[in-house]
Amino acid sequence: MKVIIITLIAVLSVNLSLKSQINLRTTDSKSDKEILIGICNREGLLEKPFGKWFKKGYRRYHPKKKVIKTIKENNLNEYDIVIVMATWCGDSRREVPRFYKLLDKVNYNEKKLIVMCVDRNKEAPKSRMSKLHIERVPTFIFYHNGKEIGRIIETPEKSLEADLLKLINL
């Protein structure tokens, strides 16, 4: 599993160095609307037409301060995070802006974050998505020292911050 993660991070890192490979757009096969595909970042999510739902979700989310404080004490920056999401997906449109707000509240270093947008087949160009075994989006995958420690899949059990704290306190 560690080799898969290192390979994925290496492939994604090479792609990140190529600005033209970030925030690529395509047309969704079902809705015929524009979606992001492949590696993306906050800037891409803030652009039209995605920015409307992203900003609204970000603004409306208020993570619990006590849990944020505890996450900060556990130094989330020791962890690498991969988000697999889809801009066509209602759950992704709800949870990803909230997750970014959470990351901002704990001062997470976004250089340790990889965001991959997928199509309806849970695929993205020039990636090895099948190695991640994604069935539902969004999927937030957490790594510590190159080893996967857990996932938040689609909808948190309690809240993003509570589920995250549970993962890093194991």
C-alpha cells in the first residue's frame, strides 16, 4: 500500500508542476454541464461555475471551536490528505467547502493536500484512481508517515471535525 501511495503522490506531484494540468474542465456525460477533472485546487473550485456553491458552503460552515483546538494540538500538518471529489456531486459540493474551512481553521499546509476531481466512473485522466478503490465521493483519505490511517467517505458520521479528530487520535 505504501508503494501505491508514494507512486500516486509522485504522479500527482509531477502533474502539479505543470500548471496547464491543474483545474482541467470537461463536460459531464449525464448533466451536459462543465465539471473539473483531474488534479484541482482551491483556485479552480473558486472559479465559475463552481465558486458559487463553494463560497456558500464555506461561508455557512462553522466547525466546533473546542474540536478545532484539539485538532490543532494534534498537529494535522503531520498528515497528508487526498480528497477525491466530483464537482457534479451534491455530497462533494456540500462537504469539500466545509473541509477547506476546517483546514483553514487549523492552519493546515495545503502543500500536503492533493485534490482529485473525478468523472461519474470515479476516474480522472493520467491518474491511478483504481489503486485508491474509490466507490463514493467525496472521499477524504488521511496518511501518516506514508500509511493510510483512515477515510471519511461521502458524509461524516458525526461532523467533519469530529470524524477527523477521531482518525488522528487513534
